Amino acid sequence: MADGAILCEGVVRIFTAQGVEVQALQGLDLRMTTGEMVALVGASGSGKSTLLGILAGLDRPTAGSASVAGHDLTTMRGAERLEYRRRSVGFVWQQSARNLLPYLTARENVRMVHEVARVVPRSEREAYGDELLELLGAAEVAGKRPAEMSGGQRQRVAIAVALANRPRALLADEPTGELDEQTSAEVLGAMETVNRERGVTTLIVTHDASVTEHVERTVRIRDGRTSTETLRRTSTDDDGRSVRTAQEYAVLDRAGRMQLPADFVSALDLRERVRLTLEPDHVRVAPGQHASRNDARDANGDAS
Ligand SMILES: Nc1ncnc2c1ncn2[C@@H]1O[C@H](COP(=O)(O)OP(=O)(O)OP(=O)(O)O)[C@@H](O)[C@H]1O
Ligand SMILES: [Mg+2]
């Protein structure tokens, strides 16, 4: 299948509002292989939506490189950008009302994308649209308008609409933000099914802790940079039961930079200077002298 990789390297996005500069992304790295499904988490204001806007071709990075399915998002101009949005990416927003046209039924919303994107041949559109709604468990609302659907049904239809142009990548910004726990789990499950069956590279921004059940990789951003990644595996134990294990890793960028977890920093009162020691199989980080206390003492400390 065609390449659907997402590659970001050192992505910077600076907004200037009323003379004040906000560094929303500060050198973010992210690599996703074709067909991978990743959850993107992080505190409010950490830059998640900014990243999705860039990947969706709606916004441009201030610096760094970003590409999706072979399209360079930093150099792309008008017509190519429009083509990219029409044919290569699908997008789902948190507000279900923003995803669908209120006066059209689910089936008509999907058809609308077909008309605009013109990716799926005319003769295949009807069957393809119904197949998508079926795959997402939204077949029973095919003839209903958004106002006649539940929140979960609206988001399932929204995902079908996002996939109608047969995109290489699906981007979803808090698609379950307005849903209760049970419905969220169902919608995330539907996304997992789509990802598995269609091989669409899927990036989901979420605050929903249960997303970990549905993805093998969770990327956390902090202050506009990827700080940690959690990888999950399902393995079989000695008794033949399947066990799910998770391991969290800090992310090291090309320049050798990484972020220490905030609770580690506060537990040892790490500030300004830390002492690094190379051990045979790990690196030790120990509190150093605080510059604010006494620079001379620090120099003495180093000599002893
Ligand atoms: N158009 C804009 N103009 C100015 N500042 C912006 C703009 N868009 C985002 N920001 C700022 O950039 C930072 C990152 O915002 P972003 O919306 O990406 O965060 P987020 O991680 O999606 O947060 P949330 O979880 O609340 O949705 C914030 O400080 C925000 O105020
Ligand atoms: Mg956001």
C-alpha cells in the first residue's frame, strides 16, 4: 500500500498574539510508520492541536520539517496544499457538530466528501460509503441527520466522513472529548478496527486514559516537545493467558536532549546544574550545586 508515514523533526511553531510570543512547539520529533496507530497525550496548552493543525495542512511550522505520506508540509503551496487536504488526510474534531453538516444524513455527509474529493470512482461511491458506515458500526443511522443521532453515533459517522476520501492518514483531535466513558471506549474501538482493517496511519489526541487499551504506543508532549513514549505489548504467559505490559521511555532527540519527569526533578530538588556520571549500563543524574547558592562552592565541589 502507498506510504502513509508521518515524520516530524525539530518542528517549531511560534504564535505572536498582541506582541507576545508563544512557542507552542519547540523542536518536536515524531515518527510514525505506515498503518501505525498512536495516541498523543499531554497537558492543556502543550501543543497537541497545534501539531495536528500542521499535519492536517491547515497551519505551517515556523521551523523544522514535517511530512505526511511523502508530502512535505513545510514547502507545500496553495494548490498542492488543497489537494493534500482533499486526498491524503482525514480529520475528526472534538466537537461532533463541527464534523458533520447538520442538514444532511450520515450517508449524504459521506457522499458530500466523495463529490468534493473525487477520489472514489462514481460507480463505487454508494457501496463504499455504506461499507464505511458498516465498518464503524453506524449503519443503522445511515439515513439519519446529526440531530437524530447520539454523540457516539455522530463521532462514528464523523470518522466515516474523514475516511471517505481514502486518506493515508487519519488525524483526530479529542474525538471522544464529549462522550461518556462507555461510548468513548466504543468509538476508540471503532477507530482501532478501521486502523487494523484499512491500514490508515492514525494519530489520536486524547485526554482519555482508556485509549491505552487501543494503541500500542502513546506519545506524551510537554512544553511543545515529545517527552515520553509508552509502548505496550500483549504477550502470553506460562499459563497461556494473554498479559498486557507497558513500559514508559524518555525520548532522546538527535542532539542528546531529554526531559526529566517533573516528579523526579522535584523529588531530588534538581535545579540548574545536575551531575551526570556514565556507569557501565546507565547514566546517573545527581543533584549538583545551585548557581544561586554559591558559584565558588560549586567550583570547590567539582575539585574535591
Ligand atoms: N492561533 C494561536 N495564536 C496564539 N497562540 C496560540 C494559537 N494557537 C495555539 N496557541 C497557543 O499555543 C499553545 C499550544 O496550544 P494548543 O492548542 O496546541 O494546545 P493543546 O495541547 O491542544 O491544549 P488542549 O489540551 O487544551 O487542547 C497554547 O499556549 C496556546 O495558547
Ligand atoms: Mg487542543
